[in-house]
Amino acid sequence: MSSAQPNLPKRDAIQLPKTPTGINGLDDLTLGGIPTGRPTLLCGAAGCGKTLFALTFLVNGATEYGEHGVFMSFEERSQDLSANVSSLGFDLDRLVAEKKIVVDYVRIERAEIEESGEYDLEGLFVRLGYAIDKIGAKRVVLDTIEALFSGLTDSAILRAELRRLFAWLKDKGVTAIITGERGDGQLTRYGIEEYVSDCVILLDNRVQDQVTTRRLRVVKYRGSAHGTNEYPFLIDDQGVSVLPITSAGLGHAISSETVPTGVADLDAMLGIGGYFRGASVLISGLAGTGKSTFGASFVDAACKRGEHCLFFAFEESPDQVVRNMRSVGIDLAPHLAAGLLRFEAARPSLYGFEMHLARMNRDIESFKPAVIVVDPISAFRGPSSEIHSTLIRLADICKTKGITTLFTSLSSAGESMNESERSVSSLMDTWISLEDKESNGERNRVLYLLKSRGMNHSNQLREYRLTGGGITMIEPYIGTEGVLTGTARLAQEAREREAQLGRRQSTERRRREVARKRSAAERQIAEMRAAVEAEEAEIATLIEQEEARESAVGSDREKMAVNRGARK
Amino acid sequence: MMNASCHKAVDATVTGLPSGQPTYNLRLYVAGQTPKSLAAIANLKRICEDHLVGRYTIEVIDLMKTPQLAEGDQIVALPTLVRHLPPPLKRIIGNLSDTEKVLVGLDIRSKDAIE
């Protein structure tokens, strides 16, 4: 809880000895607990959870801090009390058997009591003192001591005795919680806040728009700083927890580590291979654009890395999410079985915003996830200021804890931004917008990165498809006719393929023609060469014949000269 | 009406009472020897001697010595007088200085009897 501490001055923290209540959050906002050795007044209207609060203080003391406790009940019988708190997972009977807690039911029935003369409440002191000494109690709860006023008539005696009782409790050195019913114009019906004034905690259960929210406020705390706001708290099967959320400063450490989105192409689009760890991511889109599928892909990838994931589903039941995601090839069931994935499903209208936040915070505290998905934030309906403050604090809580948070938001057609988006848009580090492109009688899904802080992300509109193998992105078609999607893209691609084929065929034809021309030319050349060669051969023959004739003439002439005797 | 039925019930259990009147089993819780305690003890003894001669028992319990007994009889205020018998259980708190109220509280005298 240390990280979600309210922004309070710390220097007073050691001034006063404090006793931790063990109630999630309350110890943070009181900077350590309620004052040790002093009585604290816990007041509120009927049904605020005073008794459970007080009993949690005792049970936690006995089980976690080794401090035994006495519960003096003026309203509920011991057996009713243990039955009531067993719903919170407390085994009161066992703690009583182990002598860690004493439950003393003080029954005052006016009809049975006759008053005659002076009396005091020494009997109560004796009982309380005996119970405290019996188990060495350090903690005491009186629930609710104001019942005495309806049981006994002499309120002057009662007031004097109560004053004495609280002084006596202080002397005993026990840390006490005194509960009181809220009265008109004052904190308690009989004004006992006059006597118990070291620490006053007010519980409140308010109904607004048919939704109740429990709130807690530390009205005063003598000698200590404390959170002064109203803080929502919740009581459920896991006990009481308070959500101290005031300012949650922007001082959180950030991470440059990336977390894959679960969709490979989206990783590439983001430029750094995923979201930043601890970032807040918003995926907004129309109905049926696959917002939850993006969330589930992210969760699936995280679980496969062995990280804990918390999935807050506000529209679907866990089983429904698992079944639906199986249809796109994402099987979340093994992660659930392995304990890596936890679903927290609730109708948004079940509680007020504060309660939702308190519940989420508690779940985050206990499960310690690395990744959470809130699906969808648009399910919250209400004044935008409240939505904003709820989401801003949720985002802050997650950022301080380094949890990567993926919010989905349903936007409606024709509206550029809805209430919940507008209120969180500036909080988001990455915003992915999913859209439907309608053309040629069909819808196609495209996404683009509306913003992504700190990354050199793609500005390309990309078509994606939800297939049996998850989300697949399609290479963008960017041509002379712009970005085309769906069958228009397919048709355009086909046209292009055809044109390309035609071009290839004509080239081939021309190539063949040239080849033919070349071979014709070569043939001609060969013919001409052959003719020339034939001519040459003829000439050679003629020359030979000539030479033969000439030599024959020569030898004849010699023969004739010999014959004539011209030569010897 | 309620008183009548109670008397009947006691008549059946308490034996050998010639008058048919119930025995009073009284327990007085005090804390130490405070003036209030002492006054209560004295007042109780006086009332019993005046109105219940021979048919009462008084047990004085000092919670300073035996605090564990306080829870059993649901003691809050002191002094407290508890009537165990005859039923129903009755409690009277205070130093018993108002005798009339004690008599009414113990059903020794019905409310109507008071002028």
C-alpha cells in the first residue's frame, strides 16, 4: 500500500504512538493507525459497518499484531456476532476459544430493571476490567455504548460514568474503539463525542442515483496529521478496505521496457515493439470492432510470458469472455487454471464509482498483476467529473505500481469522442482507435494509432481481421485510389494483377517478334554469304583453269622451240 | 396477570410453605465496601425483615473479589439486586433507598397497591 499513500506530510508520523488497525488503507490515511492507549470514536448511521469495522480491528489485532482484544457488545449477542462476521472470513469462535478475543454481550432490558436510589456503572468497569485482565487485552471495542442510554433512565449518572469510563480506559492503556450512532446535528445521538475526542472517524453510507457508496472520514485526530478527505471503503467477503486516494502525485518512476501487444503487426506499428510497461492504453472503437479481442490478445501474450493479469469485465461474464475469445483462437482457460489470469466481473451499476475503484484497488493490491484490462470504461455512466476522477485515480494507481493498463471504450457512431473517452484521453499514453469503414456494401475494420507518447509510431491506417488465429493485419493497400479495404482492395488488387499480366504478355510478344526478325536477318546474311562464297569458288576455278592453260601454252612453246632447233 | 401465573409456577416447586407464599432468593451485587454498597446491604436487610420474614435468602456478591460473576447475571450498574426466585428474573439497581420501588420491583407489593 505504500505506493498509493496519500500525499500527506510525513514529519508528524512518529509523534504519537499508533496502533495499526490492519484495515487496508485506513492505516495509510491515519499514518499508522489509531492512537495507542486512547479511545477512538467510530460513528455513523445504521448500516454503515461500524460493528464490522470495529471487529476487524480486534481480529486483525489478534491474528496479525499479537494484541488480544475485548469486544463488549451492547446490541448483538455473541453468537449473532460470530455468525455475522463469519461472512467476512473471520472465525471469531476460534479466536475466542484460543483466548485471543473475549466477547462480552451486555444486555440491558429496561423492562427488567427497576431503579431505586443511587447507582453507578461499576459493574461495567468490573466486567471490562476482568475481561481485559483475563487475556491481557490491548484492544477494546465498545459497540455501541449508547445503548446504555436507552436502558437506563438517569442520563446524568450515565454521562458522569461514561466520562469516568473513558478516563479509566486511558489509564488502562488499552486502545479502544467506541462506536456511536449518528445523531441529528451531532456526531452521535447522545453526544458522547464530548468524552471521546482524541480521534473521531465518521462512516457514511450515501445513496446517489440509486447507488450507495460507503465513505469514511477522519473528522479529527489529536496530535497527528491525517488524510482529511472522504475516502470510499468497502465491506465484502474479504473484509473491510479503505481506498486512500487523494492526489497520487505524478512522481512515479517510468519504464522504457516494452510489453508486446499480442498482435505482432501492432507491435511493429508502434515502432518500439509494444506498449511501454506501466503505460495506460486506450482502445476505443465502435461496437464489434474487436476491442475486447485486443484486450484478450494482450492478456494472452502477458500470461504466456508468465505475468499476472487482472481482467475487469463490466459487460461480460468471465465464461462468456473465455468462450468468445476461443472463437478467435485465444484460449484464456489455461491461464485461468494456472492462476495467472483473474477475472473480476461486476455490473457497473452495482456500486458507485468510488466503490468500483476501491474494489479494483483492493484486487490490484491482493493479486499484484503486471497487466490489467478494464473492459470497457464506457460502461460507467454518470457525471463526467466523477468518471474522470475515478479513471484518473485508477490510471495513477496503476502507473505508480508499474502496471500496464489497457482500457477499452465503446464509442458511438457519429460521435467523435464520448464522455468517458474525453475525460481520459489526456491520461492515456497510447490510444488506438478502431473504426468501421463502410463502402461497397460491406464493413471493414481499420485501426490507427491516434497517439502514442514517446514512440515513433506509424501513422498508417491498417485494415485488420479477426480470424480463427487471432488478429491479423493486412498489408496496407496504398495506390492511386487511396487506401482501400476489404473487397474493394481485393478488386483493385485483381485489376492490377490483370493489368500487369497484360503488360507482361505484350512485352513477351514483342520480344518474340524481335527474335523472329533477328533470325530472319541472320538467315538472309547466311544466304548472301553463301552466294558470295559460291562466286568466290567459281572465280577460283576460273583462275585455276587460266593458270593451267598458261602453263600448257608455255610448255608447248618450249617443245616447239626444241623442235625447231632453236635451242640446243 | 403475569404475576399471578408466576406465583402459580412457584407454588408448584417450592414445598412446605404453609402460607403458600414463595421464598425469595435474592442476590445483591456490590463492588467493595463503598457507601453505596453498605447502604444497599442495609436497605435490603431492612426491607426483607419488614416484608419477607422467614422466606428469603440474601447472597451478597462482592465483584471486587469475584469479578467473573458479573457476566452471568448481566451486571452493568452497581449495586444491583437480582431476584432469582421466584421467577421471572428481576433486577433492581441503586442503593435501594426507595423502599416502595424495591417492593414493587420485587413484586412484594403490586403497583396498584401504592396509593
